[in-house]
Amino acid sequence: MENLQSMTVRALRERARDLGITGRGTMNKAALVEAILRAEAEVVPVQPLAAPSVEAERAEAPDVETAPVVELAPIEVIAESVVEVAAPVEAEAEPPIAPAVVAPPAPAAPSA
């Protein structure tokens, strides 16, 4: 599809005529572009997706008698493995921080 913005007003009016847009003779370029886009959107048929029939779903579903049996672990086993994975890691002890050393105040000068 050609870029409508690059078309001349005359070409846009011809396209609008082909689409059956009324009032095209009084429209400016922006209005023509908008009207053409709307008209073309209405012309394109949209077909809804068909839902699969029940028969088709049954044909694709595995037969219960031939489907493999999946053994599940008891919840206790699952819970234990989760606890093992989530167990906190003990942090290494950090060395103690030495207290800051503060110098004593200087003695006051004798007054005269």
C-alpha cells in the first residue's frame, strides 16, 4: 500500500472516489487520509477464528487407557527438599571493629 501522506490531494481524492467516500471535494489532505484509512479498514473483512469442535478436541486428546501414568512424590518428600534448598547459610563472623581513639583536650594556657 502506498504511503498516503506522500500522495497528492488530487490522487487522494481519486482514491476516496474509488472507495465511495462522500464529501471528498471539500476535504483537506489530512481529512482525506483519515477518511481513506477508515474506509479501507471497513473494507477489509475480518473473519473470526473458529473455536475447535468438541470432536476435534477429543480426537487430539490422548486416550485415558493408553496415556502414561505419572508418579508423583508425596508432599513430605517435596517439603523436605524445599527446606534443604532454602536453609539459610550461616554468615562468617566479622572481625570486631576497634573503638576510635580520641586524643585528650590540650591543657588551657595560664591566664596572666
